[in-house]
Amino acid sequence: MPSFEKIKKNNTTEKYIAFDQLEHLLDKTFKQGNKDDSVNQFKFQEKGGANFSDYFVMRNGLISGAGNLSIRYLVNDEQVEFILFNERNKSILKLIINEIGIVTIFREFFNYLPRSVHVCSKAEIKNSLHNIRSVTNNLENN
């Protein structure tokens, strides 16, 4: 689950993941046997087909405990969902907010987030992923 997710009216989404979540996704993809260039499997901040999801990678420090919380802003329903994960007993708790003031704040937050300093640029992501892969490849070759 992404840390933040904006579900738009046309069923496209903006997903905001922490950098450690990105590493986990790439490792999972790599372990499943997709040893092609994993970096190219993620087309960050590029438009695609009708149901394409935009991924944004957040800098460290914007949200702590990203693995335990996911916040969704549902544009269609004008509501915010707080999804809490309890890792001990593997349960999920969902809190749905419809209060217009809180929804408005989250609308502004999600409109601001893609342009904020808290989101990595495409070049930063590509460089970091190449660095991660080169270190990983060196460890596997030794």
C-alpha cells in the first residue's frame, strides 16, 4: 500500500511511496525472476494509458512509519480514508472521514504534494535506483 493515494474521477491514481517501499517493490520484482532492468519497469511521473497510475517517490522524513499507514483521498466520494496496519496481528483498520473541512485540507495537500520539495524528481529516482542496483549486483557477483 502506498503512503498516500489520490483516486481520481477517471479511475486513475497518484500513488506516493516512501523510498524504502520502492526498494522493497524492486527487490520483490527482482526475486520473482524479472531480472531485466528493474529500473525501467517503473515509469515514474510519465503518462500512459487510461488506467495508468502515476507513482511519486517521497524523500525520507516526510512521513515516519510509512509501512503502518496509508491515506487515500477519494475524489469521487469527496472523502478521506485512513488505513492503519497492525503488523503484530496482521489486521487493518480503516477510518473514513467525510467532514468537508478535513476533506478540503486533504484536497489542498494532494494538489500541492506532486510539486513539493518532499517528492523526488525523476532524475533523482533514476540515479538512486541505478546506485542501488549496482551495489546489489556487486554483492551478487562476489
